[in-house]
Amino acid sequence: MNKPIHLVLILFLGFYVIVSIGAKGVFENNLGAILFNKGLFANQPLSTKNLNARLVWIDQAEISFRKASERNPSEARFIHNILFTHLVRGQSFSQLGDWDRAITSYQAALIVDPRAVGTYLKLGEILTYQKPHEPEFLKPAIGYLQQAVNIAPQAGYAWLVLGHALFFDGRQTDAIEAVKEAVVWEPNAYYWTVLCEFYQHEAQWQNSVSACNQALKSEPTRADAWFHLGEALARQDNMAQAQSAWRKVVELSPGSELAQVAEHRLKEEK
């Protein structure tokens, strides 16, 4: 066989192998997509049984996506699909209240994509709100949330959750600074109310009044903001306005636990 023909055959065989590997990768990826979609719709209506069925489909989808990635490692979408299986698994375990396996799933997602802000946030949320407020959970929560805000400093909600994690860890001053960042990026009534409450724990009464007023400016019917406003005003010996704020709580949220505390405050001051 002469050299030109030999070279052509080698190139042809090489091209055939590359196409075959890619084609197999596409086939496995498409199969994974079918299984993945089956899993997404397996939890309707939402129930423990259906969520467990979803997890079975997602596990099978991941196997197919991994086979696709092994056969064509340079194809980014195959890797992204593996990431999606971890995220859906994390969401499903969260819905089941299986927080340990949710954490494991989100940690696996971070291995695939270490710059996924939403994944850091999910881990921070679970460790902050679903686990005991102890250092073994709060320290990693703070670490994940700091990663989130480092990558996306405009993520107001990440700053808020970080504020709570720091607060539960006994770092009130740092917590205030985090929530101040949250209201810079997302100045909504809830964030201002949290800031108002955090200021009170540091006896910063005027700052607390200002934050509560900001909350009420955007949401005048927010009962908890009125309650905390009353608390801060009372600490400044402004009892007339404090009582007015507590009466507003009773008016807006009659029968609630907060209203009962407000009524008690009003009786104490008579």
C-alpha cells in the first residue's frame, strides 16, 4: 500500500473513532435526558413516595450522563448534566427533610462546579436554618456563604443568610454588617426588619428605629416591624410612640403571638 493511501486510511479510521465516541456520548446523554425528565415529573403530586421515585430516575440519569462524559470528556454539556442531577437530588432530599443527604448532594455539585453561587447558598441555608445552632454546623455555613458573596457580592439574600449564620454564631457586629450589605442590594421590608432586630441585640436603639422605619416605608402593614419599632422606642423612653406602635401590631395581627406580646407591653405601661 502506498504512503498517501495509507495516510488517508489512518486519518479516516481516526475520524471514525472520534465520531463513534462522540456519537455514543450523545446517545448516552440523550438517554440520560429522558430519564432525567422522567424524574422531574415523578413527584407530581408532591409526596414522599413520588419524591423517592424521582430519586430513582435521577440516579439512573446520572449513570447515563457519566457514561456520556467518560466517552467524550471534553463535552461540557455532559458535565453540566451531571451537575443538574446533584442539584435535583439535593432539592429532593431537602423536600423530604433528609438534610444530611441534601448536604452531600450539594457538596457533590460543588465538585463539578466550584463557582456555583446557588449551591454555596443552598448549603449555607441548610446548615444555618435546618441544623442546630452549634459551631460544627455554623462554621461551615459561614464558609459556604462567604464563598457565595465573594463570587456574587450583589446576592442580597446570600448576605442575609450569612447575617443569620453570624448572628447564631454569636458574632452580632459581623451579622449587622452582613445584613447592611443585604439591604444595599435588596432593600426590602423583611431585610430591614431583620437589621432592626439585630441592632436591638447590640442596644443600638436609634439605628434600630431607623431600620424599622425603612421597613415600614416599603411595607406599612408589616406587624413585626411595628413590634420592633415599639421595642426600640420604649428603650429610648419614647413611650407614647412605642404604645402607638404596639397598638398597630394588635390591629394588623390580631390573635397572633406577636400581638399577645404587644398587648402585654401595653398593659405593663398603663
